[in-house]
Amino acid sequence: MGTPDGMSAADFGSLYRELRNTAPGGVAPLGALVTLTPARTLAAAREVRSGRSVSLAAPVNTRAGPDNAEPAQHRLTAPAGAPDPDGLQFARDRIAMNVHGDVDSHIDALCHVIYGGTLHGGVPAADVLSPDGSAALSIDLARDGIVGRGVLLDVPRLHGIPWLEPGSHVSAEDLAAAEAQQGVRVGRGDILLVRVGHQRRRAQLGAWDSAGARAGLHPTALRFLAERQVAVLGSDGNNDTAPSAVPSVAFPVHVLAVHAMGLHLLDYLQFEELAPLCEREGRWSFLCVIAPLRLSSATGSPVNPLAIL
């Protein structure tokens, strides 16, 4: 943990090309999900021992705040007026939200990141994106769910602190050290979840402008993911550190993970129930089930991943 030296545009470009050329999914339509085969899903099912399931999603937030300028809107649309004591009625509600906000748990599709005018695999963004959605690489790629072995690496635990302070970077060395301390190893096709303690800090100290300052992965940490050939990356923050380690690229981890490597990203999860449970059970891997909404042309989806131990 720390604040490694920033990266120049040239160094970032070199890292981008390195990860793009070694990504296990290559330019396949599924991206890195090709590493999560039926056989690996079947093996992941054997992670279930106690049968305990835990939500990895933060509650949908409907209150405006320094990190939530566009809060989700939820209201009851029926019944209108007092309920009829003698007849049948249905309570109904409506919800609207900014899927890619800085509070609510969501999954990024491979069409979410436009870099150099293209999407993952070099698909020209102008050819597939319109006000009606994306004609390629949408969240529909995950319509059947993402089911595999989840691994939680708890970086604050590694350093004996409750959370990483905003601006702190998680390095590849941090990830390897957390593995060693927790007695687990990330492998091909795994769903890697990295705890930085964002949600615990927010709960204890209150919301802050996380767009300007937050803990996340350093861009060079993506080499760890490429080496292990993971299928999905998730965090209880945005995955990207703010301020960015690359002055010329605001979200370098998103560019490297989604655009170069074809990884679906999970942002703003919460691990404050899962981490203590893993601690008590003495294991940090589990069956993980991720089920996006069936939004056929969307750039992402609200999500409530489940860890099943």
C-alpha cells in the first residue's frame, strides 16, 4: 500500500499494449469471461460448505450527498390514497438510477469504456453506440449470469488498518502479500474481489467527494490480474484510485481492465459482512454468483452479487 510514483503517458501506453496483447480473452466477444469455463463453474460449486449466502451489494442509495449527485429515485406509484379495506389492490413502485454512479453497486459492460474512439477489441464506438444503447459488447454478454470461484483479498487487513485512506494505491505486491497472509491463491477464471475499505470508511466517517479522492488499484497492479488470468474484477470502491496515477488518463484501471483486457468490472460493492465471515471460517474463496439485469443494449447494470460459503 502507498502512493507509487505516477505514470507518464508513454509508460501507461506501454502497459496498455502489454496487457492487451497478453489478455486471455484476446478480442473474443466475451473478453476475459472465456476463462470461466463450465468446468471451472462446476469446480467453484464445490466451494460451498456451510451454505451461508452473503450479499456483496451496498443498499441502493436515494439520498443526495457529496458522492451522490444523482441519487437513485424510488417511489411508490400505487395505491393512490388510502388502501381499500374491502377490495383487492397492488402496491407498485418505480426506480430510476445512474447505473455508473459513485455509490450504488454495479457492473460495467465491455462497451462502457471508450478509449481512442474504440471499445474493447478495437470496435469503433461510433459504429455501435447510440441513444438506444450499444449494439455490441453490452451487458447482455452476461445475461446468463457469471458464476465462479470468488476470492476476496483484504488489503486493509494485510496492513492492520480498517481501511485505506483516499488516494492510496493497491499494488501488485499488496495483492500477492494478501494472498500469502490469507492462505489463498487467485487462479484462472476466478472472480477477484479487492477490499480497500471504502464502504466501512463511508459508514463510519460519512460520505465525501470520492470522485476527487479514493483508494484503488495502481495501474501496474493489473499485471497481477493478467498473470493469474482472472475473469472478473470487483472492489468496494471504484477500482481506480483518485487522483489518478496517470495525469493524462482519469480512469487508468478501467481502461486497462475493460478496454485492454476485456474484464467486466464490479464497482462499489460492500464486503463488510463477507470479510468477517471469511475470517471466522478461515477461508477466503467461495462460490460467487453475479446476475445483471436483462438489459440487452446497456453499458452496465445494477447488481447484487452473492457469495455462497
